[in-house]
Amino acid sequence: MENTEKLKNSKEIIAYVAECFPKCFTLEGEAKPLKIGIFQDLAERLSDDPKVSKTQLRAALRQYTSSWRYLHGVKPGAVRVDLDGNPCGELEEEHVEHAKTALAESKAKVQARRKEQAQKTREENKAKAKPAKKPQARRPQANKAPQAKTPVETRALTAEEFIVGKDINVNMGKGNMAATIVEINKEDVRVQLSNGLQMVVKAEHLRA
């Protein structure tokens, strides 16, 4: 029996829509600009689909078109596509400017939140710091464990550095792991580690 359980959130709906219309929607890399009025086409094509409702489709489409990778794709010379991937005309200059502004504002908000979080973390660490204990006589130890290497100093990424394909470091708590950005969706960033494993992390955990 076919599974007709309703999808629960926008992320699941976007994944489902991308599966149904792979020439129009994508889950990785730069997204294609969508045809104006594509919601009506989408609602009509999926009108008999028990997994999604119009309300869910509208919310998912709004999330998809406000993501960083979609806004990156709205650029001069780019062509809008319909559900089947057919071209529907080049973007107008006002739409390109609107996307550029929206992207800059979104990145600025993330950058501000990241700075605020970093400041909060520094203050918490400072509060936790205790006076150094007096040195005690060292006792000889057998099989002394090797000392940890000095961690490499890193810094938070700037808004301009959040681009697909950029090599960065992921702060894993006890250290940093080299990785490459493969997808950006507001504060959630999908990265690929050097061992090939992909994972989604918050933008604030990425370092240069």
C-alpha cells in the first residue's frame, strides 16, 4: 500500500517537491529562479496529492525562495524556469536588486547574531575562569601522555565568505575540522568534511 501520510514540515515538503520536479527545484547548490506564479502551477499539479496541502506548499515555497542559495541564483542573465525546467524569460532588474538586498540583509542579521553569541561565550568563559593554583612539586610519572598540540587560531567567517565551495573549518567543540561549504540555507549550512561525510551545522560554528 502506498504511503499517503502527510508531510510534517517545509523541509520535508521541499524535498518532496524537488523529487517530483527535479528540473525546477534542487536541494543542493545554486537554485534556479522560479517562474512568476509558479505556486498556482504547483498547487494544480499536486491538487490530488494527499501528502501536501496548499497552505503547506505556500509556506514551503516561501522558505525555498528566501534561502541564501536561491537568492544567490537570482542574478543578471539568469532565466526563470517552470515546473518542467522550461525557460520562462530572463529576470527583471528590479527582481535582481530585490534579491541582492534581501541576501545582504539576511547575512547581516546572521553576522550580528554570531557576534552577539561570540561575545556572550567570551563573557561566560571569563566568568568561569578561576585564579591559577599555586604550582605544586611535580611527581615523576611513568608513561606520561603526550601533550596536546596547540590549537590553530581561527576566526568567524564574514558575510562575504559564506559561499558554496569555500574551504572552512567546523568548530567541533574540542577542535576544528576542515570542510567545504556545499549548501547555504540562512543559518543552516551543509558542509562536506575531508572524509566525504556531509553534515548540517549552524553558521556560527564555521571558522576561517
